[in-house]
Amino acid sequence: MVANSASGDSVVDRIVRLIAAFPQDVHTLQLSELAERAGLPLTTTHRLVRQLAGHGLLETGPGGTVRPGLRLWELVNRTSPTLALRQAAMPFMEDIQQVLNQNVNLAVLDGWEALFVERLSRRGSVANRAQVAGRMPIHISSAGLALMAHQDKALQGQYLDQFADPDGKLTRDQARALLAETARQGFAQLKGIVDPDTWGIAVPVLNRRQHAVASLGVVVPLQEMRLQALVPALQTAARGIARRLADS
């Protein structure tokens, strides 16, 4: 399983590209579309899909369709490094949701993005782009700002050195100021950045070194924004999550 293709990719590289080619919220692709999205020849894709399906990591269906297999879901969830975090956070997330009746999310830092590992929502709650296993750039998500603002200075420096807003709306100095404000306040807030009618609030879940291992956030309608009530509730929940993680 280590042989290289003509392009220099190993079999592992090609398998990862195949599995990663499924876009968020799309569970089934045609074999030809999967090959195109993965940047692989159709014959290579067909062979690898057949092998992965034999292990239950992918499933094939009528008409040449392919989707992730249950075995893949099982292995990922069984060994996920976020499993303990999600278990520790869930009771507190449920409490926050009961009080607010709005979206509650849990995220971790992965590179220069916030990776959302859990989300609770109810019918009638506002739109929330934070999907489980979805990602958002740090500078447009309150979760990302809460996470990065509570990392060590070296990592923050690396982030700012490479920072570039593809939309050209935020400069490096403005990103630096956002992080400083978030660190000073102890929470991050972004108004109408992703959705114009919503406000995102997030607080860090801190370890013993006072570095963020996760962020706990809510997305609420602008007209229901109650910062004085929201932030203390989130911070209390975040401390509870941190205690449960320390005890696990």
C-alpha cells in the first residue's frame, strides 16, 4: 500500500484524496464525479473504491454511486481525539440550549480554522453555518477568535504572519486587534459576519496552562442579543467542561 503513481502520490495519498473529496452535506457522488473531485483517473478511482468498499469504508450503490461507509463512521468516532471533549461538553451544551433555545456549538482549533465537533439546534432557531465536521476561518467565526486569542504568542505570531483575508475586508492589523480584544474580554463576538441577522458569541475552554483546548459558542438573533446574560452563562459552562476534562 505504499506504491507511488506516475504523479508521485502514494496509495495512501490517493485514498485520503478520495475520502476527502466528499463535500460537506453531500453524502453520495457518482463515481465519475468522485474521480474528478479527487483529481484521479477513473480507472484508479474504480479500483480504490472497490477495495475500500470491501472493508466497509465506502459503499457503492446503483447507477455507479459511492458514499462513505458505516465502517468509516465507526472507526472515526471510536478513535476520535474529540470524543472525551464531546462527552464532557454535552451536558453543559444541553443546559445552554435549554435556556436560550438557540444554536450551541463546540469547536477546536485545526490549523488556521475552527473545526466544529458538535452542535445542538432546535426547530425555529436562527441560521447557523457551523455544521458538525465543518470548518470556518478563524477571523470570521467567534469560535475561531476565542480559540486563537488564547493560544501562546508564538502560534498567534505564525497565524498573523500568514494572515490574508481572501475577501480583502480585514487587514492583518485588524486581525491582531480582534485577537487582542478577545483576549482582554475573555470572549469573542461577531455581529452579522456570516449571516447579517445573527450574532456569534464564543468563550474558550481553557486547560491548566490557560490555553484554549476548545471553544463554546452560541448563535443568536440580533434582536435577542443579551451580552450581559450570555457571556457569564457560557463562561460558567466552559469552566465546567474544563473541570470534567481535567478529571477524565
